[in-house]
Amino acid sequence: MAELLFWPALLAYSEAAVAYAGNARRPGRAGRFATWGVRVGWLAQTALLGVQAERSDGFPWDTWAGSLDLFVWLVVTAYLFWGCRSRFRLLGLAVMPPAVGLLFAAWLGGATKTHVNDAYSSAFLALHVGLVLAAFAGFTLSAGLAALYLWQERRLKLHRAGGLLGRAPSLVTLDALEGRVVAFAVPALTGGIVAGFVRLRSHGGSVDALMIVTLVTWAVFAAYLVLRHGLGWRGRRAAYLVLAGFALVVVARLGLPLTHFA
Amino acid sequence: MNLLLVGISHRVAPVELRERVALDGDEAAALARELAAEGCEAVCLSTCNRTELYLAGGTAPDVAERAVAALAERAGLEEGRLRAVLYRLEDEAAGIHLFRVAAGLDSMVPGEGEILGQVRAAFEVGQPGPLLDRLFRQAIHAGKKVRTETAIAESPASVSSAAAALAEQVFGDLTGCRVLLVGAGKIGELAARNLGSRGAEIAVVANRSLEKAQELSGRFGGRAISLEELPTALAGIDVVLSSTSASGHVLTREDVARALRDRKGRPLFLIDIAVPRDLDPAIHDLDGCYLYDIDDLESVVAETLAGRRREAGRAEAIVLDEAERFRAWEASREVVPAIASLRALAEEIRESELDRARARLERLTEAERRAVEAVTSRIVDKLLHVPTVKMKEAAAGADGAVYADALRHLFGLGDDAASSRHPRQ
């Protein structure tokens, strides 16, 4: 059943990615096809996660591949809040192709198989993994917004903005959304880190490299919020900081199988 | 089709003539009522680029004559002079023309958006009957479709609208954005009005002559300052629009850099439409500052106009598709009454035969009687299904009227032009 739901999700996301590319070249119908692809794929993936949750005795996404599957769903969910608006379709081009790649990688890693890890309690996993992944999904989306901001800002600086007009969100909108998404993600990551450290303290264990990377990621995004609200860091500098933080998120995601699932 | 269009537009007449036949909303409504009183459907579309009368349902030559006479009378022109520039389109050509107009394809700037609202307004105050009602609704639908499915309307077509569109690309909705207008000339005022029409507030007007600044700021409801006060006025400003005749820069990079410190990262958009330029080009290098001069704006307009022309081909395809749908609907009007009469006749026969058999059917239970009713209904439906489909297919071609006549003749149906052709009251 999980396999049956996986393929429609992947197919719909792929269709959305291709349609977003078509829409970037020639806006119009392709953009609407893309939006519907995201919606249909999200519904299929939600059903897939629902089936996995229903069949599993514990937290079903405790493998690297499973967590990747959940991560993709969270990213697409966050994108769906804005992705249906025509001006955010360019953001879809930044979000959907990686989502397709990551979902396929999750399938290769066995994300659709039911797996129960006895080493961790379901409550801990739901809290720790759920919060950290939600935060990472938020950082991924904010990185997409930051990339779109920088690209658009460069076009405006080079006086090549003609093709942008009416097709992309404004700089101020992108910047504000980026700040809002980070403001949501940092508390989530804080909660996830606290849950992880509480367990580490009660069950024993040492701090590994991945935890340090995660802490540095937290520090970068927390600094972003402080600089933004305290010193008025906005625009290009803020976008570069978000991209730097996102690079750490990528390192953390890639390091996960080496430290937590080795 | 019995559809007629007489009109004048920027393609055939100079503005001196167009302005004389232009009608405001009330006059367009009154003329439509006047023509409708003669028993036809009428809608008058009048904009700065065109005045067109769409008529349907009357005897074509008379209606056209009356329309031309009415227009000439309102314009105070001799009919002959007006007739020389009027165009006249009938049936399918008139329909396609309206669809192209609604899509902005017949406008001076392809894809301009204002015309769709003007078509809708004309329809609302007009006197449409079944034909013009359908025609205008479908034209408005085609106009919307062209705007959503192509990028034809997404770009500005003038320097001032390009400036406003670029400001929107930086700030999004301009509502609440504060504009500093430097210079009290006409061009700057026009550009400022464009920003104002999108919600921006003309907060400050700066000019070498404070009196002129006060006069202009009074019209916008802003504050007047002298050019010397410019650097200090920048702190609360989002858009600077400059068009003075000064020979040097009225704002330097250093002035703006100082102001940026208090802006907490909020971007500043600067429009310099003066020649020689008012604003130091080095301002553009500052983080969060976007400076566009007249050449930059003109190149944006040129780029977007080229894009509009590219999109026009796609828009034409949509218009033709919608026009074909309208033509099919119009053609089906010829056969629908005949089909309805045939179905009514069949139903009448079925019911009368059931009545004749009622005595024999009384022995049946209620459920059995309902089954007999259902069986007879299904037989009628199945028998008439293929002829109905074939008739509609024929209507979509050119043979609708022939088939409808044949049907009436074969089944002895009466004259059934049932659809009302009276304009709405």
C-alpha cells in the first residue's frame, strides 16, 4: 500500500517540477499544472505517511530514509502555504526539483518499509525528530526564499527587471517571509535540541559531530533573528546569512546516516 | 447571426474625431436605450480609443443607419464625414472583433488591461438581449482567459507605469509607501499620479521654488520642502521620484548613504526621469538602493513591449477558440427550438398512448406502472438521442438551419422560434 502511494506522490511532484520549469520560460497554464501537481503529490504523500503511521507500532520515520521522506513532506507543506499563488511559482522551481530528488533518495533508502527502532521511545522520536525536521524544512524554505531574493535583487541591480514584473513576489515580501519562516523554525529547532539533550543526559552518551553542526546551525539562525530585529539586518546580507545556515542544514542532513543511523 | 457593429477607433480616426463621438457612461446607456427602443439589442462601448455600437436583432440596414445618425447627431458632425471613417462589421467578424477588443489585442498597447473593465461597464449599462448577452459574457471571459493564460498584460507600457511596476517589484503593494517628488514639473507630476493610483502616498514635494512645491503638495496632500532639505527628508521615504531641470545632481551618494543608516535595512527606490540626471548614478551601488534613470526605464518598456508582442500570438489563438465556441453556440440556437419541439411532440405521444392504455394498466401494481412509465421514457430518449446529437453537430457546421427545417417538415412541427429576442428591461 505504501509503495502504491509513493509513486503517485513522486510522479505528481515530478510533474510539478517540470511544469514549474515550463512556467518560468512561459508563464500561464504550466503554472497551474504545477500547482495542481504539488497539491496532488502532497495528498498522496500525506496518505503515504498516514498509512505508515497507522501500520507502525512506534514512530515510523526513525530511519535516515524515513526521516528524509518526512522532511520532504514538511518542506512541501510549508511551500503549499504560498505556492498556490502565481507570484510564488518561481519559488516552486527552487523547491520542487530538490523535493523530487530527495523523495526518490528516500525511496532508494527504504522509506516506504515499516521499521520500528526499539532503541528510542516513540514520544522522544516524535518530539526530537519531528521538531528538528520541521525546523530544517523551515530553513530549507527560507533558503529558497533567500535565493529567490538574491536572484531578483541582482536583476534589479543590473537593470534587467523587465521579465520579472508581475511574475515574482516583491523584494520586501520575500524578505519578510524569509524572516517569518526563520522565526518559526528557530523555536522548533530549540525544542528539538532540548529534547535531544534531555535524553542524552538521562540515557548517557556523548556529543557527536552532528550535534555540534546542529548547534552551530541553531546559533547562525538565532543570530539572524537577533541581527534582523536588533540591528535591522535585512535584504542581501540577511539572505546570505540564511544561505550559510542552510549549508549547515545540508551538512547535518548528509551527516545523519553517519552518526545516528550508522 | 444578425449581429452588427459600427464603430470608430484609433486605427481609422484621429483623436480630434474620436473625442467628438466619445460617450460617457450615461450617454452610452442613453444611446443603447434609444436604439433598443426600436426593438433591437444594443450595447455602446466608448473609450478614449474607440466608440463602437454593437447591435443585434433588428433589421440590419435600418439599425445601422439609425446608429450612425445617432452618433453623428451626438458628435455634431455631418453623417457623411463620420461615415468616411466608420467601420462596419457583421456577424462572425463583429464577434471576433469584440473578443479581440476585450483581450486588449486591438488596443494601442497590446494587452492593456483597462479595456476589459470598459467592456464590462458598457455591457452593464447596455441593452443586451440573448445574443449580445452571450457575446459580451463570452468576450469578457476571453479577455480574462488571455490575461491569465498569457503574459501579455504582465508588463508596463509607459515610462511612468514601468517606474510604478518596478517600485511594486521592490515593495509589493504600494499602499502606505511614501513618495518624495523632487521637482514640480508636469512629467514628474504624471509619474507621481501613477504611483498614487497604486496606493502610494505623495508625502513630500521638494522644489527649488518653495511656492511651486507648496502648490503641488497641496494637490497631493503632502509636505513642501526646498531642495536644500532633501537629504534630511529621505529617512521616512520609500520612493524618490526626481524630474527637475537642475544642471547638477540634487542628491549625491553621500546624502543617500547617510540616510540609509536610519532606514533599518528598508530598501529605497529612486526614479530619475530628468535629463540631465538629478541623482548621482553611484547611489545605485549602495546596498538596498535601486536607481533607475530614463534610459533604464525606457529599456524596461521596450523589453516588455517585445514580450507583449510575442504573447499576442498566443492571445489571438485563445480569442479564435472562444470565438469558435460562440459561433457554435449561435449556430445551435437555430436547431435548439426544433429539437425542443420534437422532444415535446414525442413526450406528448408517449403520454397520450399511456392514457389510452390506462384501463389495461390499472390491473398492474404501482411499482409495475412506474416500470412501464420508465420503459416508455427510455424508449423515447434512446430514439431521440442520435437525431439530437446529429442536429447539434450539423448546427456547429453550416447546415443547422437546413436540418432544423427538415425536422420541422418531417415531423410536422410548428414555427418554434421560441427564444426571446427582446433586450433586457
